[in-house]
Amino acid sequence: MHGFSDEERDRIREELLEVGREKVLTYGIKKTNVADITEPVGIAKSSFYLFFDSKAELYLEIMQQEANEFIGTLESELDGIEDPREGFERLCWCYKEFVENNPLVQQLFREDDYRMFRDDVSPERLAEIEQQSVAEVVPHVVSLQERSNGLLAESDPVTVLGVLGTVELLALHREDYDEYEDGYYERVQELLITTLARGLTAEPPT
């Protein structure tokens, strides 16, 4: 690849991902340019495009690494849980903690960064990413559905994921809740998750 050995190519790619993550966390996606990423790695700005089609594609790969780690955590947290209510609650808490503890996710949903990201990635690519993320979590939802007789079992798995999205949205707006009262956000999240789990897994009336 333009004078890079396989070993150099692998090293440079990893360094671009590492530096890109650091720069995005510090300055945001919009304010980070390609030169900011390539200079610390020691390659020309033009060489960046030998590894990634765009800055947005670099960010997508960084997020994919984060997503893979999340799926691993999810599998570990759900392992051995038989009760569907407990399992759904655990699933919700995993999503909550992922958003709360992942500054990259929080960064993406800042207004300017999100708009730039949407503009730089084709609708087809966005659809591909969405389908991939759904496909990785759906089996865990289906597994819970198979052990439930309530609304959870009757609902489309993708719709259930949409319900989980309410937990994520709340986490993204944590600061707004914290401004109201200390501990208010946590109380609201706990009530939301408990209510969702109880309601979706409750036995249907006879």
C-alpha cells in the first residue's frame, strides 16, 4: 500500500484509531480535522485516505470497537439469567451504563457533531450500521422473549429495542435531570427500568 509494509499498515491504522479517539474526545468530531490525526502518527494528510475514506469512517470504526466491547459486556451480564424480568432489567441497565460511561457516544449526539456525521455518511452506510447493531442485540431479546408470556413475548424484537432506546435517551439528557435535584436522574431511571421490566414481562390476565 503505497510503500507501507503490512506491518507498517497495521501499526499506522491502529495509531490513527487511537489518536482519532483521543482528538474526538477532546475537541469533538466537527472540530477535529484530518491533519490533527495524521500529524501525531507521522504520516501525510493525503495518506490518511489510504486507510479510511473519510473522518466519519474512522469514527465509525472507533465506535464499532466500542460496540463490540459493549456486546461482550452484555453477554457476560445476561449469562445464566433465566428470569425474563431480571434479564430485561439487566439489559436496560447495560444500555444505561454504556451511554453514561461512554463519552464517544455522548460526543456523537452533540448537535453539531451529529449533523456533521449524518452529512458525511451515506444513507446506505447508516442503514448498514443500524442493521448490524440491531442484529447483534436481537438474539438476546429473542432469548428473553422465549422465556416470557407477557407483552415482551408478543412484541417485535426491533420494537423492544426501540423501547430500550428510551433508557438511552434519558441517559443522554442526564444533566437536565441532575439540574432539577441531586439524585433525581437515578431515581427516574430506576423507576423507568423497573416499570418497563414489570410491564413487559407480567403474566397476561386469565
